Amino acid sequence: MNKNKTILIGWDAADWKVIGPLIAKGHMPSLKKLINEGVYGNMSTMNPPYSPMLWSSVATGKTPDKHGILGFVEVTPNQKALRPVTANSRKSRAIWNILHNQGCKSNLVGWWPTFPAEPINGVVVTDKFQKVKTDPKKESPIVKGTIHPEDFVQKLGNFRMFPWEVTKEHILPFIPNAAKIDQTAKTNHLISFAKILSQNVSIQNATTYLIRETEWDFMGVYFDLIDHLCHAFMKYHPPKMKNISEDQYDMYKDVVNGAYRFQDMMLGRVMEMIDDDTTIIVMSDHGFESGDKRIFKMPKVAAAPALDHRQFGIFVARGPNIKKNEKIFGMNLIDVAPTILHHYGLPIGKDMDGKVILDIFKETHTPKMIESWDSIDGDFAELSDEKEVDPLSDEETMEQLIELGYIEKPDEKKETAILKTKCELKHNLARVYLGKKDYENAKVLLLELTQEEDPIDLGPYYVDLVKTLLKMDNFDEAEKYMKKFKSIKTEVKFNTHFLESDILLGQGKIVKALKVLLDIPQNNRFSPELSYKIGNIHYINREFDKAKKCFEASIEALQDNPKYHKSLAQTFYMLGNYEESAEHALIAIDLVKYFPSAHYILGQALEKLGDIENAKLAYETAARLTPKKYHIAEKAVENVIEKMELDFDLINKSNFKYRENQIVIVSGLPRSGTSLMMQMLDKGGLKTLIDGKREADESNPKGYYEYEPVMTIHKDNSWLDKAQNKVVKIVAPLLRHIKKQYRYKIIFMKRDLHEVIQSQRKMTGKDTDILPVKLYNAYVDQLKKVEAWKEREPGVELIYVDYVDMINNPKPVVDTIESFIGKDLEKDLMASCIDKSLHRNKVNN
């Protein structure tokens, strides 16, 4: 299985919004190289966005209710203490367990959570490895269970970096004016910085050692550098927040960018150490707010820093069977494990929640399936009986979680601390169910939690219970529990305006629902969600122009929210603007592929635009993605019965006479067969005006036959005198810029527009199953313009050559071309250029 060798690198909280500008400036060359040589896209996260839960979903392909990791801390088996979450709580087999069973060697470094180490075939360096004491006077031994196998404890021990080993040379690239920091001030962040940096250097050291010194088929490596430095320093990141002083801003504004750049440097070293046959994946579990939505002061709720996490993380992959420089869409964390198993030729468990991301592969096949990897007998290198671990070994991890704000300092009263943790884990599970739309199970857990007594704060449970009941359309019951919520004491200050408005809306009290939103205090007045909620009420009232303005305002403030785009698509549809409707539906689908209602509105818009075939596909997709019957989509499919035909004829204009110094032009829409026609005319004996600057590639393996000045013909067409008695390629939109003093014979390639667009989208890495309606209609309009233009031009003769006819029966086409040009051609050589295997994007009639 060495041919499928793979390294999976996790960058917690990495976000395209920060990465994009850094790549543009040349500051992340390693990641840019991966993108250019592979695929990239958004990675959708899950709720709640807590890292141990999410990285366990990456490793198992399952949601937390199935894999069992539900938070940052857990109660020990004897129910007497708390500890950081451990691998013992994971109930499902991870990638490395499955690969072990299948005879592969795996290395893990820092993956969260993997302590205590599982005895797999390979090396496991758990998440406890890099956690060391901050005080240099205290010892930080590597506790039992940190590394497997035991003989690597000595080999790797010296690779740990300690905070006190961080020097000014390490600090200054991140904090150039660090020497000015008052070491006694509360705003001194150097200690936390040194701790975070040193821990991630330890991970990198162990990683590079294992890459070099061990045999392996799979490696999984996890870095928390970006996440932890963002939690500590994002409030100082540009643009400056109003609550941050100029001094603090100037001191720490470079730290976040520095974290990304350093992470990229570490990636570069890994890339140097692996060969071209190794597939490399870099991904994050969620993003991180870097703009106006940053929170200056965190509310007092469980794991409050997670409120700064964004819905979309990153995904980049490169390898021998990975497509090149293509953007892919619709990925979720739970898709990673199934995709890696498929990459190794292994079956996917039907109980996995994720799907194989087939779009990333050059060559693939239908994924193999089994019922469940968890039910198979055999050696999966799983942990046996849990052994007691020295509580002191968890101190450093607990301290950092408290420092980052992910957990509160445990209550001094042990029983209270344990009760709070149990409630928090149950609440997390309820939120998982809510995210999975399993509202019944979420409701049961939340009702149980509302029965807890002091000192448990019931506020968060009531709020989530109301949200759940609203999802279930139980509006009267939601109102009942909203009243109960208002009667209890809670430490958290909740904004319940949206919930109250949704209750009223569900009860049909539309005017009151709108008034609740309009009465929100001025200081909380604008938010994308508020604008969306008001827009939704306008939509219900059929005030579509007002709804449109609201949804557009939401999108302007937050462009990558799929529900905003879907709602705007619905509004444009009601306004009769079907092109815009389709466009926003497509954006919503690009952001979240599994979005049935967005597929449905796309189908509606396409049907109105006359694209019946793709409307049918959109309706079918909506029905397929819905667990329960999607009746309106099914009925829409039944109503879609025939494919759109072009509503005008393309007529030749030619007298088939040779003219001295004539210019032969090959034209057509992009990807309509123009390069093939150029090749045929070249072989037929005509001189071609080309410069060879655009090299052949996978999309055009026999060359493009282009001449670069054509691209700027609208600015300068003086070069056309060089084209006399030759052939040159000029795409359809540029034809109107040719000089009028010459005679032209234009061979215009005609191809089914669905095939043209499908070929273009495949070439540019977009989903070939989706039809961009705006582009389709633009091409129809372009063909009409060409038809009208050639009739007005006395120096222009033009014939249409059908691409499919030419591929399937070249002889009559070649005869027609010879007659049209008016010269004898090498017709057999022309016909020999045709390779039917290159007709790869076909539309079935």
C-alpha cells in the first residue's frame, strides 16, 4: 500500500480569510505550492465547534454522538475527579485502527485526543507529549502512555522544547517590539506565547524525526499553533478593534500573521522530506473570526472562546491521484476518514456519517461499502482496560485549557465540579443532536438538564430547548419554556429577541414578530442575522423588494453564509429574476453541497429559464439529499419532461470562392473544438499564425494553437496583416474587433452549449453537474450576436461546423471545409487528427 502513502496535517482554526492575503503577498509559499499542485476548498465544521470533538470526527468519519468524545474534559472512571479528555472515551475505530487491521504502519503526532497511546503498528506520540511545565525548576517527565512503543520515549524525549528555551530570535519575528514589554504587567503575553510556540515546535520536531527515521504508510499530525495564538492575539490583529489601545495594537498586531507564516515554514520542511508519491492533506476543523465579528469580551458561557470559531475551515490536498489546481466544494469534517479509506482502496462503513470526496481524485471508482468497521472482529490495536493515571500529569493540560478559556477553573468542591462537567457533556451531546436535526433526542436531553438544581445555571439549557422546539414547529411549547426561562436566574446575558420573534412568527403573529426585531436597542441594531430575520418576515409578507434589500445587506456583511444566499435566491425567483435566483442558489450549494432547499430553488429558476434537463437534475438532487420524502421536489421532477432546444437557427453565409490574401479564422465559444480545427487545418496544408506560448495540457493534450496578441485585439488589431493567407484562432466575443479592410473566411465551431459549459467547468475545477445559467444565456446571446454580425459584414464569409458531426463523421465536414476555403487540402491528414477519446464531455440526448 506504499503507493497510497498519505500524511494528514491538522492546522486547528486555519482560515482562508487570513491565508488569502498572506498568499497574495508571497508569505505562505508552501501552502500556495500545494494549492497550485492539488485541490483546495472550504471545510465545513459541526456544532458545537470544540476541537477534541471535531478532530475525533475527522479520524472516525462520525459525529460525536457516535464516537463519544463530547468535550474538553471528562470525569474519571472512578467518578472522583476530572481530567482532560482521553482516547479512552472514543467509542469508534479511527483511521489508524483500521489501517493497523489492514497491515499498514501509521504514525500519529499530537492528535487530539490520543492519550493514552493505542498500540498500533507504528508510532503514536500523543497530545500529552508537548505539554510541559512552564516553571524550569519543575520536572516534566514523559508519563507512561504518552508514547507508543516504549522504546521511542528515549528517542523522542530530547525533541521536546520548553518555554524557557524560547529566545528573542524566536519572539521577534512575531512581536518585533517585544523588548518594550513590561514583564510585570498583566498585559504581558510573552509567557503564553512562549508556551504555545514551544509546544508546536515539539510537535514539528517529533514529526520530522518520524518521517525520516521510520517506515510508514499513514501519518496524522495535529498543530494547535494557529488556534491558540488566535485566541490569545486575534483581538490585536488588523483592522484595529476600538477597544484595543494603540500601544497594545502596535505591540501584538503581527502575531496572528506570524503564526500562519511559521506554520507554513514547518509545512515546507515536511514537504521537503516526502516524495512525490506521497499524498499530503492540510486541513482545519473550523475557521476563526478575524474581522468585525471578533468578540472583545467573552460572555460567561461554557467554552466561550469557541464563539470566535467560523463555520468554514480549509482543505488542501496534493498527490499522484489528486487533481491539480482545482477548487472543490461541499466538504465536511466527517468526509475526511471515508475519503482516506477510499484512497487506500478500503471500504467505507455504512455507519459513517461522512461520504467519500470523489471530486478530489483524477481517477476513481465507486466506493466499496461494509456495514461497520466497529463490528468486525480482529486486531485493531485498541486500548484494553483503562489504567489509573497520575492526576499531576494532567495539570499542565488543564491549566492551559483554563488559560485559553475553554473550561472554567473547576469548583473547589469536587462533587460540584463533577456535576457541572457531566451537565456540560450532556449539553454538548444535545447540541450535536440539534446539529444533526435529531430534534427528539435533543429535546429529551435538554428537558432533563432543565431539571437540575443549584449551582447549575439552567439558562443555556432553556435557550437551546426553545431553539429545538422552534425547529420542531412546536411554537406554543416554545413560548411556554421561554416564559420559564425569563423566570429563572442566569449568569449569562442572553439576547432572546430572535427567539421571541420566531415564536410569534410561528404563531402567525407577523406584525408583532417584526416589531420585536425593530425594537432591538440601537447599540445591537445591525447584524447580518437581524437583517436576515427582518428580510424573512418581509418575504412572508410578500414584500419581496424589501426582503431583497435585507438579504443583500446580510450577504454584504457576511458573504459565506449559505442560508442568506438561498433566501436571496428565493426572493429573486419571486421577483421574476431567474438568472440571479439561480446564481445565488449555486453560491449556497457551493458553500454547503448538501442543501436540499437550495437545490430545489435552483431547479425552479432553471425551469423558468427553460433549462429543463438541469432543472430536473436539481430537483432530483433535492429529493435525494432529504432523509424524508421531499414531496414538492418529487412532483417537480415528474413535471420536468423535455430538454430545452435553441430557439433560433444558425445559417451559413458563404460563396465558397478563394480570395487572394484572405484570412481564415477559426472561431467559436471557448471549449467548442477550435483547437482541434486549427490542428486539422495545419495538417491540411494551411499556414497557421501561432506562437506556442500556451502549452498543451490535460484539457487540450494536442495544443491550443493560439497567438497571444489575439487576446488584446480590442486594443490593437494592427497585427492582422500578418494573418493574410494564414489561419488564426479568434474566439467569438472578439470577432467584432477585426479590421474591415481584409477578406475573412470564418469557420465557426458549433457545439451543444451544455457540453461547452460542462467542459469549461471541468477545466476550471468546478462541478460539472451544475449549469451556470447566467453563462448559458450569455452564450446563447453571443451566438445570436455573431449570426447578426456576419450578415452586416460584407468582407466576412462564415460557415458553422458541428463539433459532434465532425468527430463522428469527418469526411463530409472536411469536404465542406475544402470547398469553403477554395484550395486543395490534405483531407486524409485532416481527418487523421480526430481522436474520439478526447470527446469527454458529452450530453446524452
